[in-house]
Amino acid sequence: MKNEQGIKVIAKNRRASFDYELLERYEAGLVLTGTEIKSVRAHQVSLQRSYVQPRSGELWLVEANIAPYAHGNRENHEATRPRKLLLHRREIAKILDALNLKSLTVVPTRLYLKDGRAKIEIALARGKAQRDKRSDLAKKDAQRQVERALREKYR
């Protein structure tokens, strides 16, 4: 399902918004092999345990699971290999500064196809305390109850 900007969302990391307070978001390209992009187009992706790690001035997506392509051969890719993220030099410098100075982390939030190219949205994030998670759940539950009551009222 595409939206108005030619973006087709493949996978979301819903756990990231629960565990972290997402501050700044960035769009990054991904270095993929031929069978990996075919698996992405087939929606065979999971971002659940993935994270972004800096290595020698570059950012890498680690532990993202892109399933091996079903019709691949012996040259098929490894499912959880590290993948290089493509960002502008200034964006990388800004992210690395935030990681070092502000003790933040970088988490992938969603993977999507934009004009046929695989992109990943990453976010600078600060970990939430347990009480913050509980209050978020309470707010969601209260909102659900209000919506349910309104639906019942106008039936």
C-alpha cells in the first residue's frame, strides 16, 4: 500500500517507540545485495532486535533480519549480516556527536521502499524508565475506552 509520496512501508519497529523516547529522525539508504532487495520487496523483514552501531566513522544496521530469498541459490545472503547505512557526512557527524555527548542511542523505526529504493528511518532515542512505559500504556488504555464509549453512544 503506497501513500501519496511513493512510500511503501515494509516493516515497522513498534517496540522502539515503547522502549525509547524518539527525538530526531533521519532517512538513510541501505547497502543491499540482489537477493536482499528481493526479500525486502516480499516483506520478509524484521526490525525487532535491530540497532544501529557506529564503526570507524560510519553507521551500520546490526541484527536486522532480512530472510534469505526463497528462490535464491547458494549465493543467497546471510539473514542478519551487518548492513551499511548511507547518510550525508554532516548527518553522520551530528548523530555520532549525540551518541558520544548526550548518551543517546540510535534505533531503526521503519523500513520502506521510496521510489523503488530501500530506505530506513532511524531515530536518535533516549531510553524510557519503567514508570514512563506504564504511564504510556495507561494513556493508550484510557484513549481506547473513550473511543469505545463514543462508538457505543453513536450506534
